[in-house]
Amino acid sequence: MTQVLPSLEQLPEVFSLNLSQLGAIRLAGEENSHYLQGQVTCDVLSLPESKLLTGAHCNAKGKVFSVFRLFNLGDSHLLLQPKTTLEASLKELQKFGVFAKVDISQASELNFYAIAGEKSGTAIGKLVSTLPDSLTPVVEENDISVLYIAGQIPRYVIATNKAFNEVIDTNIPELDASVWQLLEITDGFPHLSENHIDQYVPQMLNLQAIGAISFTKGCYLGQETVARMQYLGKNKRALFSLTGQSSETLAELKQLEQQLGENWRKAGDVLAYYQADNGAIYLQAVLASDIAADTALRAKEQESLSLTIKPLPYSTDINK
């Protein structure tokens, strides 16, 4: 494996990732769609048409357990997400699932890989006869499922029980799995760790901006809070992408501070970050939604690290 940690500009035209940090929750059984529809923010009943959905699993107070990508594998629903949130989400889904004809488990037999880059489509075309795209984002063929993930850097996720070397061409350079974090941060897709479970309502993670909330589907766990945030304008926080530069190895970053005169005070929480070998830093944080783009920001745990807010590839206007 190529150990280099490239910056966004240094990414090769095609590369692979072994996404061992991702897992999936499987829902099988005749009531899996009906049950999941009442548990998550996205419209599960639209999955047969859309093939791939983004959504969140919340508690009764509307705080997010996990953010996932939902797709079908055979007759089962799979919720693809970081393993950091999988256990908590699985436990809650199983707790309420006893009242429905649904079997809920971790799909531990599945492995997840990615092929990404400007020429990734050519590589995927050698695995499946139909290339997934925005209109047909999931293709299931040859014992693998391929998901097209729309974003600034073209990328595809492969779900399979096969080993990495059985699926990925050895001529495609393999990069460190943390590059996936770089891609998620760049696309403004929220990444939650164990410390962030139950901390944010979906709009604080920009989920309304990436189509992860249906406001017409009917009741689901936490819906009242989510609707109140949307229609009463009560949300005061949002997800931001930031960049910086440092030759020092980063400490564990948890908080950002903003400058007020000669003083600094808490600005928000760090969700995820990535440091390239050239010192480029990409960071994702929840900040005040009305923070000025030119606000002076630094990492609390590494005060020498200055950070700049970067534009996201979507509008965060809650009314859009």
C-alpha cells in the first residue's frame, strides 16, 4: 500500500482505499422498510426508485445517533456508516425492532472498498457491465455492489464479501484509508465519532442541505424536533469545512476557538480532520451558523494552527 497522505490537489487520477473503518447495519424481513421508515429521517419507501439515500438515525429528542448511506443488497436494507457510530445505532434499532417482523444485525461479513479519482469510472467499468451514476447510483453484479458517491472527486464504494486483492486491480495505487475522511470533509458530508453521538440535531450537520431529511414522509423518531428546527428557525449551528497548514504533527483536535479582540473563546466542536504529508490540513467542525467567513479561528489543542473557513459545495440556507 502507498503510505503517502496526499493533499486534495495531489490525489492521483485513480486510487483505491480499503475502508475498514466503515461497517453496515442490515435490516431484513418482510417489515424492514415499514419499520425503518419510522426510525430515520430519509424516505425509505422511495428507495426502490432512488436506489441510494442519505439519512440520519435520531433519538426521540431529535439528536443524531448516526449518519448513513442507505442501499439495498438483495432484499435487505444496508445502512453504511463509520464503525464509530454503528454500535450505538444498532442497539437502538434492535431495541424497537422487537415489535416488527424485522431482523436487525451488523453485516459483519461485508467488506467495503473505494475506487476514486478522475479516471475511477474506467476502473469500475472493469468490475461491472453498467457504470453507476447519479441516475442509477447502485449496481449489483458479480457478487459485488457498487455505489456511486457524487462529489467533487468522483468515487465509488464497493460492498462485497471478497478480499481486497480479489476485487481491486493491483495496478491501482492504494492510499491510506484516512483519505476517505479527506473526501468526506471536502464534500461536506458529516463524520461522527463516538463523542458526537446524541449531540446534534440533523440541521446542525447540514443534513437538510444534502437531501438527507424528508419533510413529507410522515412520523419518525425525533421528527418533532427536526421539523421545529426547519420551520421555526431555531437552529443556530451548522457544519463547516476549514483548511489550515502545519508542519507539526497534530494533537487530537476537539475544539476550535475564535478571536474576540485580544481574547479567544470557544467557537465550536471538531468532528473530523485530515493532515496531508505536505502539512495541508482539512477539518470539519460545527460552528455558529452565522459565523463570518473571515473569522480568525484556531485549534484549542494546538493554538499555532490557524484555520480558514472554505465554501461548501452546497447551500446551507435552511429554507432551501
